[in-house]
Amino acid sequence: AFQCGYCTAGQIMSLKALLDANGGPTDADIERAVSGNLCRCGAYPNIARAGRIAADARSGGTVVAGGGA
């Protein structure tokens, strides 16, 4: 999901805080949680997708190899 690594720490911390507070976030919740972090590569769609995969995995959902959930 990340390309250059500039935003990795902030994105991970934002997603972790979201998942700790909300076990079943919507896509809008995920996008809002990472919106305050600057991504120089513009990889926001991939970061949001990674957040969705993490949320699904954490809630016991099925995560398919290749990024699908």
C-alpha cells in the first residue's frame, strides 16, 4: 500500500487508533482516519484498501491473497 515510506508511520498509527476505537469501521471512517496524513506519493486509495483489509482481518473476516477481502 505504501510506496516511498514517507507517511507509513503516521498512516499505521492512525489506522491502529481507528481500529482500537471502532472494530467495524466503514470505508468513510477509514478514509477520514488517514486524511490528516500527508502522502507524497498519492497512494491514498491503496492505503484505504489496506485499512479495509486490516479491519476485515481483525474482525475475523476472510482476507484473500492479492488484496481482496
